[in-house]
Amino acid sequence: MTGFGRNNIIRDSVEVTVEIKSVNHRYFEYSSRIPRAYQFLDEKIKSIIKSKIVRGKVEVSVAVINNADNSVALDVNEAYAAAYISALRSISKKYKIKDDIKLSSLANNKDLFSVRTVDVDESFITDLVADATNNALDSFIEARAVEGEKLVADIISRADTILGKVDIIEERSPETVKEYRIRLEEKIKDLLSDKTVDEQRILTETAIFADKIAVAEETVRLKSHISALKSLLSAGGDIGKKLDFIVQEMNRETNTIGSKAQDIEIGKIVIDIKAEIEKIREQIQNIE
């Protein structure tokens, strides 16, 4: 399921921001963007995320800013400074240029200095990022819960639409047998002309046809699968894979109905049902 969560914590002049976002995915897939100096946090963050998210392509972004006065150190390249000053004085003496070396002129030479970040205690940073991750995850889950309610309502609505169409198939199926009998009688009469029609033969042929196109078992199973689908959605929890299986079985029964019915009207209804099942299949990829 798509979702987004963000949290920002400032503690002892260290600011941490964690953002979590996800898109639909059949399985759990994790990726992160963490500053190189804090890569040791990756496994900790992943374990926190995985403890509460089962499915989805999850991306986590972490930013760490140390605003402490001692967070940055400036080192002077003493050997380079001595050589640099010596070279300037040599030039001054050789070319009889006034020696006016000042500290301000030396400060403009970037090669004299190197900036380094003072390491922050790993355990402190780990605890801080863990807190921010958990808070961001709570926001993320809350946002997904709101979306999930809408998602479940949509799936149930589509399931009810399918049930209505199954009812139409069950009403239509006996009519196809009657229509077949009428067509069979007319065909036999045309073939036999004025001869008497064998009623027993018509009954036998009609019974064979009725057995061949019977879809009662399939419609009953399809309704049962829809009932199971609704029950799972009401129960909640880790149901994504079970829903995948149920939808697969719904599609199987629908295909069987389409292949057995041999009726244009039922064929159209089957196409509508398959379209709804496909939409449900897409939606349940968002459900854990």
C-alpha cells in the first residue's frame, strides 16, 4: 500500500529527520538513503521497518545534522604553511618586493586548512534515529490505515457487484437449457419433415446438454470464495497472501463458467466479472 511518514527529532544539538514512503509491491522490498558516515544505522532501521510492514516497496531517507559547537574541527597543515611562508619570503627577497605577509592573506589559501567532522557517539545516534524511525513509522501506518479503510470498502463493493452478476447467471442458466430444447425440436422437425418427433430422444439430448453446461457448482464455489474474501477483510492482520489465493480461485471458477455456459449473454457477464476480479487483484496488492 502506498504511504508516507516523517519525523524530526532534535536532541543535544543533533537533528535527525527520517522519512518513510512506500509503493505497491507483492513482497517486502527495502531501500535506504543514509549519509555515508552513518551507514551503520541501516540494519537497525531495516529491522524496525520490517517488524511492522509486511508488503510494499519501502524507501527510507535519513538526514543527520550536528549543530554542536564542537561538531567541526579545523586542522592546519603546518608543514605546508611553513613552506608557503618561506616561499613568499624568498620571492620577496629575490625580487625586492616588500614583505607584507599577513594572517588574512594566508587565510585565503584553502590548502592551508582541512575541515573534518567530529564523530558523534554511535550509540547516541542509533537511539536517536531509532526513535525518529519509530515515530515516522507510526505516522506512516496511521496514514495507511485511513487509505486501507477506503480500499476495503472498494473491494467489498466490487465483490457485491460480482455476487449480483452471479445471481443473473444462475437465473439465466436454466433458460439456456429451455432454449436449447426448443432449437433441438425445431431442428429435428426440419430433418424429419412430417414424421413424428421422438420425445424421449429430445429429453435425452436435452439432459446431456444441461449436464454439459451446468455451472451451479462453479457459482456456488464462487460465492463461497467471495464470502471468504469478505471475512478476511473484516478480520484484518497479515492477509495479503491469502487474498491472493482467493482471488486466484475466483478467477478460476469464472473461467470455468465462461467455458461451460455456451451462451452469449452469460459470456458477457463473465467478462464483466473478470474485469471486477482484475480490479480486486490490483487493489489487494496494497493489503498486507
